[in-house]
Amino acid sequence: MFFLTGVLLSGVNDRLAYLDPGSGSFLLQLLIAVLLGAGIALKASWGKIKGLFGGKAAKDEDADEDDDD
């Protein structure tokens, strides 16, 4: 897809590109949001991830949930 886009745009002689100052700010905010979102998703599913590798962690969490009832 990138190759096709490059081929289609290679015939254009005037390459007019403009990035206003807000574009850099937007890209920085987007990067921060992606990193924070990935961190929250990792934190929310950390018990399941530990359970895949440890086996015992998932059972301990299930026991903790049963104790709360």
C-alpha cells in the first residue's frame, strides 16, 4: 500500500507540504495517549498475563475474588 502511494505521488512535481505548529503538538499528544493507553491496558490485564506464565497467579486472584463475596 505504501509502495502504491509512493508510485502515485512520484508523478507530482510540485510537492506542497505544510505543517503548522499545532501538528507537532497533536502528534506528541497522540504518542503520549498511545503510551498511557497501553500502560493502562497492561495494568488491567496484568493478572491474566502473570497467569499465563506462572499458573499460580491466576488461581490466587480467583481465590481473592471469592473471599470478597
